[in-house]
Amino acid sequence: MSGTIDVQAEMRRGRVLRSAYLFAARNLIRLAVPGLLVFLPLSLLAAASLLVLVDGASAAVVNGAFELLDVPDRRLLTWAVAVAVAWALGQLVALPAMVVLAAGRTVGRPVSASAALRTAVRHWPALTALAVTSVAVLGGLVLAGLGLGGMLDGTVPVFLVLGFLVLFLMPCLLAVPAVVLEGLESGAALRRSYLLAYDALWESSFALLIGVIVVPVAVQQAVWWAAADVPMAQAAAGLVLTPVVAPFQASMLARLYLQRLVLQGTPDEVRDVVDRLPDSTPGRARPALVIVTLLLPGLLYAGTALLNPFGWLEVAETVVEAGQERDPDVGQDRRSSLTIDWRDLRALHAGQGGRMVMVLDGGGEAKLLTCQDSGCTGTRLGWVEPGAVDGEQPAVSARLADGRVAVTSWTVPEGYQWVYGPDWRAKLGLRICDATACVPAPGGKPLAEVTMGKRNRVIALAGRPGGGLLAAQLRVRKNERADTRAEVLSLTVCDDPACGSPRTKDVAELPIDDLSDYMHGLVAGVGRDDRPVVLTIDVETGVLAVISCDDPVCTRSRTGRPVPEDPDGYYSRDLRTAKAAMVIRDDGRPLIAYRDAFDGPITLLDCHTRECSQAATVKLTDPGQRHEGLALVLDRRGRALVAFQDPDRSRIVLATCTGTRCTRTPVTKIRRAPGHDADGDDDKWDPWDAELRPDGGGLSMALDDRGRPVIAWTDIANRDDWALVVTTPLTLR
């Protein structure tokens, strides 16, 4: 009984938590064996079956960690349920066996791991009944919390009541040693646990809460946060910690149970517990074997993620910004606080020196976010525009031939930024941005000047292969005599990025109705032969028109309508849903990706002519599904890469097309689900419905200096919970 006397002495000093944890640390090698014997085979079997079930196209290695990027099918859901059930059943054996081991070594009667496991299996029915009771109690607590939330005003009273209930239920954990050490059934074990803790109910409850739940969870979370920048290490550490934490929990249960038994029970009851321990002789401890077994799942996981023997897509991903306010760089204009907002992302471009450049403008002055590399691991944020601009006109940008970026800016006189009246004027100019700063285009002339009544214009830019710039504009023209209106498309051709000698010409008219002043989106492009191609899209009906020029200055143009109006279609005038993107191939023929305004699929047009009067089509998504954030680029092999958001399946998808043969590859998860605003004003806030701009805001794509697609996108739940993310598929086939 010397071990029992030691426990009694420690109990009187009130150091059970400390002694239990020190005891577990000294005996960790032996205490961990039951968990390893149960969970190692289960883990290997679960991993092997997962590899068989997972489709390679729906899995990826993101930042070195394995991820499923698609919605699990029935087979995977069945697998997940089976693994969860097997894990729970294994826990019903492993933890009680560790309690037997801890109790035996505490009272000076060591037990072998195999005998402890047999004891736990023998009492498995009572342990299962305890587990079912625990699940029922937890369900009751959840329902009680929901009910109290409706009855009580505020969350603090609810948490106080639930906290009291949780503390009151903590002694139930002592029913586990009561079953395996005294052989009681579940009901008798629960009664026994409260009788033992009766005269020190709250002290015992706090000890159990801290030793069995709070400290183990805190340690796991601390390791999780410490390895947050290395997801592979995070996952591997989680696999190692799981079998390491359980011995500390088991030691706490065994030590506290014996403590309360010494205090509340009789010497005969203590002696009976010691006598009931199985007669067995523990084998020699094998620290090396146990340590290798502990590390094996993590090592296998890390090795699989590093070597990627199954050829999963490898993805690098960086969260660039998550709603934080950032100060301007030293030397920048400190006219206002420089921040990034969920609405800001306008375009992503490949900059100079391997950098990536994002143009940001959600209202107010435009900003430039420069990434030091294609992964955007280091960033620099600065202003694009001066303080006096028409902030309601979004900035439009284009990459120039030398890697710099041209950005539009509607400047207004000082004092007229938010003051509108008959004297209000705005001039459309250009800002030229490199990796460090944006400056006014030297020697540039305004591309347009508007009054208040004519300020709504749609602008598109495209870089010319020789270093110049193309600007396309849509403006409303009214015919008072005929009482009709149209949107006029004009092209401005510049021989240099500054547009020192712009040449402007009207090239087409697009009809509009009486309900809108701006119905068309606009995309501009220039082929290798320097001939412009412009795409317009009716944001309400989805009608596409392609205007192609016969020469660089567009002395003559041709118009094709690859997507005419559907006379039987129903179009909403409340939500502008059609979007389009375009690239020009080496032979001057465009490739167009667009989202249909009627039934929603994203479609790729493989134009056979420059004006796209004839085209082959392929649907990249199914009708009736919701997709957002359209972007299109050509890779170095001439393939069309189409990126879009799939909110219904919470993923970003990249379609790779050679002609009309396309494959769709999920590249990352959308981790935030649209929900309520933080202030609770909106019953349900959906950023996809709020995104009404025809430019595909919220997602942009460009090729980095190694020819890999880099996708910038906004992961958003509400205005206060969002992240600006950069995703780079590294091994896209």
C-alpha cells in the first residue's frame, strides 16, 4: 500500500494536477502503448482506404498539406463516418486501458499493456453506455444553450449558466476509472463518481476541467498556432500529439480517482481496487520502438506530402490581407489611412523583376499592392492616385510591354471630390506604376473630360506590343430628335504609355434602353500585329459584340455578335449577372469566356474570325449553377486558362482548354461561407449578390515569370470577415 500512502500525502498537499502530469511525463513510454496499439493500425488502414477512394483531381497538396478540394461524395462520407466511429470505439478501449496502467503504477502494482487492454475490453459494454450517456448530455447542453439564448438577454448569462452546468458534470469523468478499477456498471459508476467527489465537488470539477480538457486542448492549440505557417508540420504535429496527450488525461483520471477513494472510501475499498488489478508482469520498456511508432504517422504524412508519389496537384497559397489596417510606406502621402477592403481587388498583373502587382479600388483613391514574388509572401502597399479624384469611377489598368502598369484616374479640382454641381469637371488621365511607385504619365494628355451629367463612362485599357497603349471608352449619346439613345464605343490609340499624342475615333454604337445609362461591360485587347479587338457585353442580357479593327489605328472595323439576344430569355434588371473576359491569340483571333445572364453557365468561345462572327463553344460549368469571379489568360503553350469561383461547392476552379477540349481542376477551397454581418443588421448577407460590377471583381489571374497561373481572389463571409488570397497551382498539367 505504499503507493496508496504516497497518493494520500499528495492529496493532502493539494497537488494532484501537478503530480499527475509529472507522473505521466515520467511514465509516458509505458502509458502511451495502448493508444499506439489501437490507433496506429486504425490510422494506417484509414489512410490506405482514403487513397483508394480519393479522386486525384479533387485532392491537392496545398502549402505542403493534403487537402480535399471537392465536396465529398457518398463513398467519402461513408469513409469519414466509419473512421469517426472506429476512432470513438478505439478511444473507449485505449483511454480506460491507460487509466488501468496509471493506477497500477501509482499503487505500486504495475500492469502490462496487454492486460490493461483486456481489462478495458472486458468492461466495454459499461464504457459504451457511459459514452452514449455523455453524447446525450452534450446534446442536452447544446439544446439548453439554444433555449437559454432565446430566453436570456445577452450571451454572458448564457455562458455563465452553461459554465455552471459543465462544471457540475465534470465528476462524471471519474466514472471511467470506477468501471475499469471497481468493475461497476455505468449507472453505479456515475453514482460512485459523485459520491467520491461529494465533499470537494467544485475542487474536483475544476481539477478535471483543467487537467483533462483545458491543458490538453491548450497544448494542442499552441502547437497548431506555432506551426500555422507550415501546414505540413501542423498536420504531422497533430498526428503525434494525439497519442501523447491521452496518457496525461488518463493519469489525471486515475490519480484523482484514487485520491478521492482514499479520502471518501474505506481501507477495504482501497485494498479491493488494488487487488482487482490484473496479475501480469510488464515487459521491458522499449523507448526507441515507442518513439518511432509515435512519430511514424507524422513521418508518413510528411513524406507523402513532400514526395507526392500520387501526383496530386501542388499549390502554394498565401493570405495577403485579412481585414487589417495598414499604414502607408514612409514618404507616401498620408492624406488618409491606407487600407485594403473586401471590395478592392480589381486586377492582377505580372510586374517587373518577377513581382506581381494588384490594382485595388473599392471607392476613393486607387491603391497598388506589390508582391515581392509570385507567391506574394512579402508585400508593399501604396497609393496610385492623388487625393482629388472621382472615387465612384473605378480604376482600370493594363500591363505595358515593359512590365509596368498603366492605371486610369479621374481627377477633379481640389474640393470637388465629394461635391457635385454645375461646375464639376473630371479629367481622365493615366498613372504609370512600377514596383515602387505610381506617377502621372509624363507629358500625357487627358483622354476625356466630362461634366457631372456625362460622368458615367465605361473604360478598358490594353497594352500595345510596341510599348504604346489602347484605351476604349463607352459613353451615352442621346438623339433628341429621334428620342433614342445609344452607347458609343471610341478607341484612343497611343504610341507611348503616356499618351502624349492620343488619336481618338468612334468605331461603333450599341443600343441601350430607357432604364439604364450604362448597360455594357468592356474588354480591350491588342494582337501581336497591333490590331485592336474590343469585346462588349450587355450586363443584363448577356449579348456579346466583338469589334475588330483592320489596322492599328482602326480606320475600318468589323463587328461580330457571337452571342445574340435570346428572345425567349428572362433577364433580371435588378442584378447584373453577365460577365466576360477575353484574350487575343498570336494569330489575332480572340478567345472569350463569359457567364451567361440567363441560365448561368460559364462558356468558352473559340473564335474562328477576328470579329468572332463564327465560333466553337464549350460549356465549362453546368446550367443553373452559381459561379463568380471570371478570369482568363493564355499560358505559354497557347492553352486557355479560365479561373472562376464555385461558391456552391466552396472552391476555386481552373479550367484548362486546348481548343474546345477542356479539363476542370479545383485548385483551392473557399474557406469562408457567406453569412451574417458582424453588426447583425442583415438577415443574410451574400457577397455574390452584392457584387454587381461587370468586370468579374473579386478574382483576377495572371501568369508569373515562370509561366504559372497566379490567382488573386477574395475569400469572404461578410464585411468584417474576409481575406485577400493569392493561389498558385505549381504543377498544373
